[in-house]
Amino acid sequence: MTEGTNRKETVSRVEKEPIKTSWVVITGAPSSGKTTTFDYLSSILKKQGFISPPEIERRIIEEDQRRGVGRENTPEYAMMLEHRFLAAREELERSLDPSSNLVMDRSLLEIIAYARYYKASEGFAVGPAKRFRYKQIFYLEPINSYEQDTTRVEDIKFAKWMHKNLPKLYEEFGYEVIRVPAMPVDEREVPDEKERVAKSVARRADFILNKLGLEKEKASS
């Protein structure tokens, strides 16, 4: 084998190796309290030098709504959205510094999860999903209730499927998934529902901060 061939093989291997990052992913299935927990946690991490990129998927949906584009609860529409999400998120991740302390509420692997749920081709997302290597993956366990908002059309069947399969997908790609318990607060301890939710969110945030090796936010306890 010639020196030139060896060099080409080395370059090819390096190009295929994922870029290691300092990015942390906070994820979960629908009804996991992800949005509330992420918003609370990211406000704390911001004080610790972390940044949070925009939630581009929700922004795309909300822009469609402002333009009067209705959502359809069909596999075809869902995968059309996932293709749009992929393009936007791939562009976003390429613009980010891999060494920056960053926390995000979704990764490209979740587009593969959607494709599997709808039994669609996932090949379009595999390469982009392997381009970067996330530092840590936190998976929020489901909470008791299931809620739909104007940007969610997933049903309970989807939520249960995602809860079963999303952590497995991350593990399939070689990640160690850190599961974050629901950590509910007893009604007898805190009668007010809003206060119970706030305390539960604070407990989950403290759990994640501890796993990140960061000091707990005293104000959240």
C-alpha cells in the first residue's frame, strides 16, 4: 500500500469521525415537562457561562401559524416538517463552536426517532446526526399528566412510543443516557399546585446540575 493511499484513508477516516463537543442535550418524550424544566435550567446555566441556541423547531411552527399555515396530523406532514427541522438545525449546529458550553433541548437524533415512528426513511438524517458528538444526554422521565398545546399534535400513543424508544436510540448511537426522574412533590407537603410544579422542576434542575458537576442554585431549593 502506497503512502498516498494511506494518507487518503487517514483523511477519509478523520472526516467521518464525529466532532466532539461540550454540548449538553436535555430531552424527553411529550409529557415529560421538558419545556418547563429546560427553561428553568437554562436560566441557571446562563449564569454559569452556558448558552442556549434558539428552539428552531417551535419557531418554524409558530412562523407557519402566523402565516396561516395549518398543521396536519398525518405522517406525510410530520416528515415534511422533520426535513425542514433537519435543514435548520444542521445549519445551526454548523454555526456553533464545538468547545462552547451549550445546552439544547433537542438533537438531530430525534429526527431519526420521528422517521422510525412514521416508518419513513431515516437515511437523510443519519449522517448529520453523526457529525457532532454531544457531551451529555439527559432524558426527562414522563410526568403524570399529558398536555397538548398549539405546537403539539402528538397523541398519547406517540408519547408512549417515544418514551420507550428515544433513550434506546441515543444508546444505539453510543451515548450514555442519564435519566432524570419526575421528582413529584407530595400534595400534603405543598398544597398549592403551582408551587408543587415549581419545586418539582427545581429538584430536577438540581439533579442535572449535580450530574454536570456544577453548584446547585440555592434560589431553586
